[in-house]
Amino acid sequence: MEQTLVILKPSCVARGLMGEVISRIEKKGIIITAMKMMQLDEKILREHYAHLVDRPFFPGLAASMMATPVVCMVLKGIDVVEVFRKMTGATNGRKAEPGTIRGDLSMSGQANIIHASDSVENAKIEIARFFSPEEVMDYTPANLGFLYADDEL
Ligand code: IDP
Ligand code: MG
């Protein structure tokens, strides 16, 4: 099954929204295979946001991502990268559709609650950046036959 990397940002942790986001993941039937709290530093953020390092808002973005510990997670499911990006919503919380995590929980273009990998290729790179292989559990819940039809598995 496909995997994706999610980060609960300081805007999620500090506002007490970790449980809300994790609950949405669980209720959707997405499987959590790794989860840990981490304090990010400039080095890992320059890698993770390499596509934004030259933008004027990068120093502020990096500071906002270091403001509190974050929670990193690996999620597993069929097509989970695309499914979870849809659940995440547009980058700016003011533009994200109601019903999405950002649309329901954020009013900001920067403090937008979560990161979610945007492609299968990037998910693999990002999972390896934040987790060692032994930290990602080889775990499938017992109710798998009720999450998917047999011919989907
Ligand atoms: P994404 O998180 O929806 O994939 P990206 O364009 O990859 O969006 O940007 C990564 C993160 O950088 C965003 O989630 C947001 O926190 C921050 N960001 C993106 N664009 C801006 C901006 O114009 N101003 C401030 N922060 C931004
Ligand atoms: Mg992105």
C-alpha cells in the first residue's frame, strides 16, 4: 500500500488540535504506521522546504516550524497520497474548502496546521528524511477487511 508523510505543525500542536487531526485520519480509515514528536531545526527545514528556501517568507516559515515540537506521522492506504492531500485542502486556510483540515481549522497561509506529501515520489523521500526504517511499523489493523473490499486489496 502507498504511504505518505504528515507533519502536525506548531499551529496544530500549540492550538490543541492534534487529536482533532488524528481523529479525522482514523475515522477515514487511513492506517497510521509511525508517529513521533520532534523538534525541527534549520537544517532539516532547509531540506524539507528546499523549493521555498529562496522565497522572502522562508525565515518566517522556518521560525514558525520551530516554534514548538511537531508530530511526524507515516500514513498508509490505497492512493493515500492523493486522498490525504484532498483532506488537507489548499495551502491557504482562508481559501481551503470547508470540510478539509485547513478549511475547517486554519485562517492562515503559513500557520496551516499540517504538512502532507504531494506525490508518491516525494512521500518516499520525506519519510526517509523524518524516520529511520525501523521506526515505521509493518502494521495492518485487524479490521482491514472492513476498510476495503477484497478485490481492492
Ligand atoms: P503545501 O503545504 O500546501 O504543499 P507549499 O507551497 O509546498 O504548500 O508550501 C509549504 C508551506 O510553506 C505551506 O504549507 C505554508 O506553511 C508555507 N507557505 C507557502 N506559501 C507561503 C506564503 O506565500 N507565505 C507564507 N508561507 C507560505
Ligand atoms: Mg508542499
